[in-house]
Amino acid sequence: MNNVQKQHFVPQCYLKKFANKDTLFVLDKIEKSIYQSHVKNVAQQRYFNDFPDSFLPEELKDKTKYQFMENELAKVELRFGDFLKQIINCLEKIEENNLFDSLGVLDEEAKKKFSVFLALQLVRTTTPKGQIKEIFQSLDDLKKRMDRALFNNKIDIKKVSFTCPKPSSNSIYFDDLLKVGIEEDSIAQHLFYISNILDQGSDSEISKRLSSHIWLFGINSTSIPLWTSDNPIVIKQHEDFGTGLASHGVQVVYPISSKHLLIMFESNFWNKLNSYDGMSILLSKEDVKSYNKLQANQCYRQTYSSEKNFELLLT
């Protein structure tokens, strides 16, 4: 098996739905530049899904075996690509034959299956990886402050008697969390998180929350292509009710091609849409512009389009 260096956190089979001959336009908010790129060169980092050597048993420490997460994700992406193609084919049939009111896209069982792919996309990007690293950094800072306080007050922690219950078998200590170092520990924890989502499938909390929403598919027949990004699942907040996946009135938005979009509406606030669950609607130009701006605002670093049309952010 080949050693994979460029490892995507957004699948190439998905990115191709926003490209022309596998090439798309990139808006990079860090470099403040716009340029063209092949899909193989975006939404990826070198060895992004590789476990650090220090977390692997000896038998896995070679150039191919330690890429078992990357290999597992590649298998999942094959199934995801087929599922995505079926959804897009259905939406094209609906638009071509004007079947908006009579033909649904996904039933409840299909929603549950597709929610697994969405949950995986949510946890595998650089955004949660960075958040996990921040947590480990905070824990390390706290431990150092505690150590300094004990040293400055000349306290031997081993001789201190605490009137507290005996620790349970589930107790977690600093040394359990910070085994090697902030960088390697956070990488490993992120991969463990991805692994849990893979193992739990439709039973993961994220999958269940997403599938419980009301799903509407948007069809874009305008001249403006839908955009995506290196953080493709975005949140449209309702008033001040928060940006969680299940926040009151929230919309969870996922473009699936330059012509198609999935909008997941929190079911309590949007209960009037219940009868439209799994159906599709036409998007207006203003809808497309609004959802594109969400991608640009909530990306980690890059936004992607099939056209060089990022000036629409100013309109």
C-alpha cells in the first residue's frame, strides 16, 4: 500500500462537485489572495490523519501501517461518493421534470445513513483539531500554574491530606491527559474522536441530532454557483439562541454541489416544515448569496468556487 502524504479533511470526491475539470477557485483569507488550484491540493495537510509514533505499538510503526485511519477514511469516502451521486441525480430529475411537490429525496432511513457522513465531516476538519489543541494547551497551562503555586508555597502535595472521597476508577489525572506533549496528544485525541464517530455510525450523538432535523434540499438554477469551503458544514443562527447543532431555530447548511444544497432545520422551531421533510425547493439569487457568505465567514481558511466570483461578498 502506498504511503499517502496529502491527506484530505474534505473529500476530493466532494470538492469535485464545485470544480471545473477538477480545478476550482480558492479564496484564502489568511493570504488574502484568490487563485486556481487542483482539488488534490486544497483542504488537505501532509500526514493529517496519521497517529503520532509515540501512541502506536511497535508492530504499527512503519510507513504504511500507521496510516490505518487514512485508509479507513478512504473506504468511507467511496461509499459517501456513491451516496452523493445518487442524491444529485435525484435532485436533477426533480428539477428537470418539475417534481418538487411529488418526489422526495431521502426517507428517514436514508437520512440516518447520510447523517453518519455529515457527522464525520464535522469532526475531521482542522477546526475541531485546533479546538482540541487549545484544550490541551489550557490543561498544560493550568498544571504549570498549580505546580508553581505549590512550589512557591513550599507545599509537598504528597504530604497533604484532602478530605475528599476516594477517587473512582473513572477518575482522570493530568498525567493521563498529557502523556507526551500538547501537539502529539491533541493529534491523537482528534483521531480517537474520528474513530469513535466511525465506530458509532448512526448512533453517535452528532448523527442523531442531524437526522432529527427537518431536511430540505435547495436546487440552484441561478447563474451564481454555490460555494463550499475547508469547513463545509456551517450554521445559520436564529436570533440569539446559539450556534450549536441543536440550538433553537438553527439551520445547519451543507452545500453538496455548485447547484445543490442541504439545509437542516431544527425541528421544534421549524415544525411547520415537517410535511416538507426530505423534499426540495428552488433557491433564489439572494438565497445563494446568503449561503455563500456563510461559507466564506465560517471557513477555517479557504472558500472554494467553480468561478472567480468572490466579489459577490461585497454585494
